[in-house]
Amino acid sequence: MENNELDEIERRLWKDAGAPQPADKPQIVEIYKVCHEGAWRISDRRSGANTFFLAFHTAVLGALGALYKEIGDQFVLIAFFSLAAFMCAVWYVLLGYYRSLNSAKYKVIGAIERRLVASPFWRAEWDALDYGKNPKIYRSLAWVESGVPIAFAIVYVALAIKAVC
């Protein structure tokens, strides 16, 4: 992220235009802890959502495999596949929401770290990861995470087409 973007976040972060005074440091550290905890909770929710949806779609496909021949009614199959594809869309959108929310939280954490004696996450960690520019050092798994609901949706659409044809 550009420094000017972090400057803008920092400008909006602090109530007054002046820099916090040394007496404010304990308060800043507490705010930092709360923000960092919030970011971790979002990551936990995202992981929980992935676990739920992956289990859901695995169960759906398992049940479908067991009951496919017995269902027979095209309308029921199309409704079933449509609902399952909709759940894939919900999963995909939810992942994007969690990614955006966490990204914003880490930008605020970066702005707060400018006021602390150390910047372990914003500067040090990203520097160690070469700011995500070198795939040998860091490769985001966001594309894999987003690809899973898309893959399930493709399977459901293909099965729906097969049910109609």
C-alpha cells in the first residue's frame, strides 16, 4: 500500500490533528491490541465459514450421489442444484467480505504501528514477505479459497444441465 494511503488512514484515525503525546502511549497500545484481536477474529470467522461451506457442499454431493437415481424428477433436481449453486455464491461473496474487512483492519493496524516503537506486522512482516511481490517468498491463497466455491458451482451447473438433457 502506498504511504499516502496510510497517511490518509492515519489522519482519520486520530481525533485531533496533533500527534498523540507520550502520555497517550498506553491508550494507543490498548487500541492496537483491540484492533489486532478484531483482525484475528475476522480471520477465525472466515476460516469457520470455509469449514461450514466445505462440509455443507461435501454432504450435498454425497447425498446427491446416493440419491441421484431415486430422485428422478427434473424439477426437484434443478431446484436442488439451483439452491446449491446459490449457496456457492453466498460463500464466494462472504469470503470477499471477510477479505475486505481484514484488509481494512490491517491498514488501521499499520497506521497505529506508526505511533509505536515497533511495527511487527505492517513493516517487518510485510518486508520479510517482500510485500507479496515474490511468489517464492509469499503466495496468497485467496485465489484457491475463492476458487473452491466456483468449482462447486461449476459441478452443480454441469449436473443441472445433465439433469435437463
